[in-house]
Amino acid sequence: LEVTLAELKRLAEGITEAELDRAKIGLKASLIMQGESTSSRSGSAAVDFYHLHRVRSLDEIAAAVDGVSVSDVLEHLREFPPSDFTILTLGNKKLEV
């Protein structure tokens, strides 16, 4: 938990192109897996339709992921800095921040 929170706070210091590329690869791998699951794809289509009033193709989503730049991420982080986290843990031991 401490490492995760520290990494979220560290994002504001910036990210490298390599870090962003790894994140994009992970997101696109998830998209491929999502396309294999009917229930997952239908859930995603419902969310798209609710928010966008249309359903995006997997190619459109992948193109949007590819279109994100380091400067886009940094601009978002400046506008919405990570803070005031809501933390929920499960298990028999309480985690302290």
C-alpha cells in the first residue's frame, strides 16, 4: 500500500516515454483479452453507450491509447494532482497509511 501511494504521488514528478510505452502495451493487451470475453465486451459497450451515446470499436480505443503522449499525462496530472485517496482494504489485518 505504501509503495502504491508513493508511486501515485511520484507521478507528478513526471514519467518517461518508456514508462508510457509500457503502460500502453499493458492497456492494449487488456483490450485484446477483453475482446475475447463476451461479457466483458458487452459491459464495455454499455459504458461507452451510456457516456458517449455510441459504442467504440477496439481499434478506435487502441488508437486513442496510442494517441496519448507524455505531455498529455503531465498536463492531466497538473490539472488533477493525485491526493485525498480513498483506501479500502480486505483481509484480517488492517493496513495503515
